Amino acid sequence: MEKTKLDKNNEQRESGMPGGGAGRRDEGLGRSGVYPASGPHPPGDATVVTPGSWGQGVRGAAGYEDHGESELNIADVKPEKCRDLMTKDPVCCSPSETTIQAAERMRQQDIGVLPVVEDQQDKHLVGIVTDRDLAVQVLAEGRDPGNTTVDEIMSRNVVTCSPDDDCEEALRLMEKRRVRRIPAVDRTGRVVGIISQSDLALRMRDPIKTAELVSEVSRPGRT
């Protein structure tokens, strides 16, 4: 007896290949071509990107290999922990580097702040230096940037947060200390990330709190 079109459709559906197996097959992602979107295991801080840039990061849309997280951006989900906001593994410098080396590093990376660490392996935080420090303490004072070290101008009493702190804590610290960036350190004092004012403003999606933060950190004494 000849099978009807409905019978064939039912067989395809039951086979697990309703499209007849004609879907995209991406090398390294299995036959289905579907990107995995597994949850944090262990908890991590994969960068969240917009749908238009999926797959454009270093590790691609399959997620961060070392944390097993997806890069998918769910617009209605607000971050809860600092690890959800922070930029992971920020570029750092050492106290012995000259300020001209620090400035060049900022230029190359298009950033305005560098956590200062004892060495690039352990990344134990000892200070922080900003583009404003370079402008005010080196250029404005007529110092030689090639002979002035980061150790001479860096801030040592650094405001920090933990990756496991609530996002509200990072916002509170920024307002209280009037700073634009906060390094995130683990229990050993190792730098694992950094949160900026713009991270909070763009990701927390709270116009009132954002306005309060901008107003507070714009007062004298900011970094």
C-alpha cells in the first residue's frame, strides 16, 4: 500500500529529522549544527554580546570554552552578579613599567585604565593607573614619561569588588568612592575582571540609578 504524504511527514517527525537532515552542518558542532547554550559550570562571566555579533568573538557563539557559557543576549534578563557585568581578564601593567609604556598599552587596547599587578602571572593587584593620572601627574607637571614609573603615580588604595558580589554593591561602591571603574578580585587578591561606569549604565537598565551614578562620580575626586 502506497504511503500518503501525511504518513511520510509523520515518519520524518518521528525520525528526529523533521527537515530530512538537510539543515546546516557546522564542523565541530555535531550533525545538527545547533550551537550549545549550556549554563555556567562552574560559574563564570562570559561576555554578553548582541545577536548581530554572535560568533564574532574570539571563542565564538558556542560559548566560553573554560566556563561552558553561552554568549546569547537575552534582552529582558538583568545581570545579578558582578561576574555578569565585568570585563574578564583585563589588560594589566606592572609597577616598574614607565608611564610612556602604560600610555602606549592604553592606546593599543583603546582603554583608559590599567590595574597594576605584581607580575603578569599571578596578577595580584597592587594599584591602579588611569589616563587621567598620566595627564595630571605626568604631563601637567612636566615630568619625563620615559623616566617616570607607574609605581610613582598609581593609586594604591584601590576600591575593589568580588565577582560574586551583587551588581548593586558595585554601583554603591562607585557612588561612595566616586570612581568610574572597579577591579574585580578573587579571594587571593588576583585581578579577574573590571567593571566600568558604562557597564553598569548599559547593562543594569535602570535610568534613575544610572543618573545618580553619573552625577556622583562626576564630582571632584573621581578616577
